[in-house]
Amino acid sequence: MRFKAACLLTENRWKSTKASLLFFTTKAQVYKSRMNDFSEVKASSLGDYIPTVLNFEEGEKVVAGFCIDDYNGAYAIFFENGKAV
């Protein structure tokens, strides 16, 4: 896999193309999409740019992302500004 400078992969799992993706951002927002909203590309490609596909605000960046097959369980993300989702 290729990554841009300063990007980090913390976990790698096989998932269905029907799985949901949740992206948490620096603006305390959560964006939900599906795996099949993104183009399938070769491992050597950088692929789709998430902020462009999901229409992020200017300067908004991903701080965490989850790939979820079902919604059993709970997730909580706490931001530096005190907000939580």
C-alpha cells in the first residue's frame, strides 16, 4: 500500500464492499459512507481522496476512521476541544 507523507495505518482488516465507513474529523464531525462509494484501485495507487469524496469543509482532516459491518457495540471519540461523538 502507498500512503502520503505523515499518514499512518493502524489497523488492516478484510471487509465487505457493503461495509459502512465512519470518518471522524478535526471539526468534530462524523461522515458516513459505504466501501463501494470509493473506487477500487491497485495497491500501488493512492486511490480516492476522502475529503473530496465526502465534501469536507476547508481545512478539515480525518482523525479516525472505522469500518463497520454491523452496528452492535459502541464507539466513542473524544476530541481535544472537549466534544465527543
